[in-house]
Amino acid sequence: MAKVRGLAYPLQVFNGSLKLSEDFNCIRDAIFAVLEVRPGELVMRQNFGCPDFIFDAVTQPQVVLSRIKVALEEQIPDVSFEVTGDIEEDGGFKVRIGWSIGEVPQPPISLVLKS
């Protein structure tokens, strides 16, 4: 893999400069950026981001998982995603995002959607 560099997400200052992330960390930061930005928040990229599900009652988990996967695939090319999830006993919806670049799997990202 060629060296990929970008600004760390969330934006941070390190030793007087903006902190950078490299390679797989750069892609991981991009995943979090897509998950945390809502469509329409970025003026120059109106379609960037993932819909906000935090206040929605998750009655159709596959629809939510599909929308997350589509948002990630549209915004982050050349990365394979597997998005799974289940409803927890307390009503939270646990989402697991498995991702890989080529044949190199990366540690999954887990998050819980609660209202």
C-alpha cells in the first residue's frame, strides 16, 4: 500500500502543527468522519456523511445497516465493508463495521446507537 496521509479526525494540534494520520489510521479516521457527519452539514459536499439514526427507533435493523454501508462505500472507495448489528437488551442498537483494504482485514469498529 502506498503511503496515505491526511489530517487526523477529529482535528487535533500536535507539537504546534495539525496532527496527521497515515495509512490504515487515515482510512479509520475517514470512516469516523463519514459516521459522524450528517448529509448537508458540509456546504461544499452536501451528500457527504451518514444519516442520523440516534433518535430513531430501530424497527428495521437491516435498513439502518444498509444505509450505513452505502454511505461508507460511496465516500471511501477501494475499501470493503461488512456492517452487522443487533439490538441489545437495553434497547441500544450495536453496530459492528468490519473493513479491509485488499486482502488485509483491519480491526472492526463498534458503536452503539441509543436514544
